Amino acid sequence: MALNIRPKTSVILKSQAHCPSHSKAQVSVRDLSFAIDEPTERGGTNTGPTPTDTVVAALIGCTNVIGHKCASSLGIEIGHLDISADCEFDRRGVMLSEEIDLPFVKIKLRVEASAPVSDDDLERLSAEVSKYCPLSKLFRQAGTVIEENWVAAAA
């Protein structure tokens, strides 16, 4: 007798935080805990990344996870990835000087595979990651320009 098990297509992601000050949130997700905080020059305790740093870092993490999943489904060996992001951020909103519709203006994402991957395979991989990475989609649909540069180790 074969079981027909279908994975859930929608789930609830749960997080909670204790916020002991105006700048610090001690966040709990699953069995993990981490701080989101402001630097000392903005009145924080610098015990974690800022909320805006966290969302850009989440894009890096998501690119890594979805990049490896897509590479596997395409049969492309990428080794490990080194990813960096430079984000043009319009601070006028967080400074309360004016409402900003697009605070994350542009993100330059550099993704370097440790394996010697062809340019054609990197282009196919990049296109797949753009289709499936939820953080990439979130940014792009908000209007953020994401410039991706996928490169591979020299053969």
C-alpha cells in the first residue's frame, strides 16, 4: 500500500521577541534566540544587527539556500558560495524626516561559487534563484533593484 503524502504548501512562520529597550529586540524563532539592536551611536547596545541589516542578511541567507536547491535541481555543481550585498538604503524614513515608499533602493549582490562553473550555468542558476528566492521576490516586488553578479572560481 503506497502512501500519498502531500507536503503543506502554506505554513505559519512564528517569531516572538522581548524588547527590553527602545532599540533591542531579543527574538526567538523555533529553538533559536538572537538580538536585533541598534549601534551605540544610535542609543543601542550593539548586541546584534539592526532591523535593516537583518533583512539584507536574510537575502544573503535565502540566496544561499535557494541557490543550492536550484543548483541541485539543474545538475550544476557550485561547491560553496560566498555572498556579499551592498545596499543603497534611503534613511529619510527611519530618521522620520519624510515617508519613503522605497527605502531599499538598490542591492548589489555578488555570489561567488567555489567550483569552476560555466557562465552559461551561472546565468541559468541566477535566473532560477530569482524565480524562487522569497526574499529576492519580496525586494523586487517592492521596487528594489537587485543587481546580481554571479561568478565562479577559476578552473
